[in-house]
Amino acid sequence: MANDGRKRRRRRRRSPVVTVGARRELTNPWQDGLSGIFGRWVQNPDRTLEDHSGDGLRLYSEMLRKDAQLALCFRQRALNVMAQGWRIIPGGKSREDQERASWVEGELKRINRFHISRTLFFRGISHGFAPAEIIFVRRGDGTIGIDSFRNRDPERFRFDPEGTLMLADMPGETKPLPGWKFVLNSWGGDETPYGQGLLRELYPLWFFKNNAVKQLVRFVEKFGSPYLWASYPPGTSSAEQDALLEVLKTMQSNTVGIGPQGTEFQISEVARQGVVDVFRFIIGEYVDRQYAKAVLGQTLSTESESGTFALAKFQQVSLQNIIEDDSQWQQEQLNGVIRTLIEINFGPLPAARYPVFRIAYEEDRDLADYLGAVGKAVNELGLKVGENWLREQIGFPAPHGDDTPLAGKDHGGKTEKESK
């Protein structure tokens, strides 16, 4: 470019308008020693535990222990992810990246009870966080691998204002723990490592159901069996009356009574079926359905007695979204474990070069095999398959009016041009 003789102005670097403080928080409620700190750790900010539990997170464990339906919902949510396969994706395309990913995959497959441990990680969704201790082992080739995970009771742990995990087995005593030795499995919140478990939202339903069951048991005890009544003749001694009453109690619990001969005794019958229907609605059709909606995202079975294809499709998509979200959550937990393994054995790498734990939460379908199966079903078995349905399955939209379709072969094996 010819020099026009004019001096170019050198662009001066402008001073920044705002000075950014790295990793600085302005609204951390515990940063300046505000409320919520007990001893050297921060109390769990869960208001449900604060208002209804004297034993902290043990309340949530008790809810799962006493309510089989609630426990089943959370177990099913974990199994929806655990049923998917997993693999390790290399951080790059070089041979070194491939070998590193292969080594990580082999190490994870050698972990004792890896499947069970991963399932227990999902207690973070119910409780808010679920610490798991990593038990390392030295291999014969000198590398450090993982022998197993040990999922611990979250009630034993607290966090300090900086988010460091603290062991708090004894009141007033804490022990800081190294972060690389644990998988926290925090879920549902990013303000504190305690997370926000789903059980804090389900406690009112559980409390309602728990008390309804108690009332149902009392009702069955009182009105579920006939009442025995015995009459004794005048002049019967007190000892003989007591003996008669004891005989009746032996025959039938406490729904018994005695009185002088000639005494009229009436029992008001209760409309038992109506009461049972009320309890059935409270427990089965209301609370248990709310459990399923909150934990599993079910909509078809909980909102409609007779489903339609549109509702079924919506439920399928909703469930798939939950599976994908939970899969990505667990991938983040295990990617931290992989990062620790790599750095212990090979040193730190650029962020994009670490192998990645991948759960196949999306349906992996071989398109050629799938179309081959459909072709066999149509051409050999004579099954009728709708074109719209098939396009939806393989992801091929129908051409628009102004779109030129590709020239393919007709059913006789000839191209469209040859057929003409």
C-alpha cells in the first residue's frame, strides 16, 4: 500500500471503565460473617429442615424409608439414566488423546460396584447434595486408579463460607476435607454447595400423607371389625365381670364391652366405604400422583384417565428432557473425577484436552439398519407403514411445494428418470 505521507495515528489503549475482581462475590450471605454460620461452618439454608427437622437431612432419609412410593419415584429417576450406556470421548484427535481416553475408560470399568455407586450419586437430587469419597489405589504399573467410591451420609458434612467441605461428626468440631478426594453431587442450586433437593418441596405432601395413613389405621382399628358386647345377670361379682371382659379382649382386641343384663347398647354404623374412598383419593390419587409429577415429570397417567397420542408424545418428550438433564448433571460430576485422575497421573492439560464422560441419553440408532428393518417389514411381511410416521422416526421432513425432490429409485429398482 502506497504511503500517502500522512502519519497514522496510533490507537491508544483506553483504560477500562470497570475493574473486575476475579471470583469476587458481592452478595454472598455468609461472606462477611452474617447469619447462618454455626461454629466454623455454614448451616444448610433449607427452610424445610429449619422448620420441621431437629435432625437435619435425616428427615429426608426418613421420608424415603417410610414411603415406598416416594422412594420408588426417586429410584426410577436414577434408573432412567443408569439404563443408558456410557463411554469416554477423547479430548482431541491425536493418538495421545485416544490412548488417554482409553486408559480412563479402562480405569472406570475397574472400579468396584461402579454402577451401584453411580446410582447412589442420585441422592443429591433428593437431599440437595450427596458426598461420595473417592478411594484411590496404586496399580501395578505405578499409576493411580480408583478402587471404589464410598457414598457417605450427607448429614455428617457441612461447608464453610468458602464452600470447602467440612466433616462435622461431633458438634462444634470440624475437619476440612480436600475437594479432590470427594464427589459432592450437589443438585438444584448454585448459591451454596448444599444444593436444593426435591424432598424439601415434597415434604408437605409427605406430611399430609403420613398423617392420613395414621388416621386410616385408627379408623380401621376402631370401625374395621365388629364390636363384641356381653351381658351378665344381676348380682355378678366384680371379679366375674373382669374375667368376662378379659375373655372378650382375648377374642377381639379392644372393641369389646360388658354391661348388666337388660342394658341396651347401640353402635352407630359408619359408612366405611365412603371413608375408605376418601383415604384412597388422598393417598393414591392425590399425593402419590403429585410425587410422580414432581420427581418423574409424568403428565399422561396423572392428569388423564384415557390418553391420546399427543399427550403420550408430550409425556415422552418431558421424560426425555429430564433424562438428558440428569445425564448432563452426572457427566459433570464424573468429569471432575476424570480431571483428578488425569492430573494425578499425567499432570494438568489444556481444558479442551481432558477426556469426557458421555452418557448416551439420546437414542443412538443405526439409520441403515433401521431402514433395512422397515423395508423388510413392508416388502416381505406386507406391513403398512405410514410415510409421515417414518419421516418422523428418521428425521426426514417432507419436501415443500417449491422444493425439488431428489431423484431416487422407484420400487422396481429404477431411478425416476429411467422410469420415465
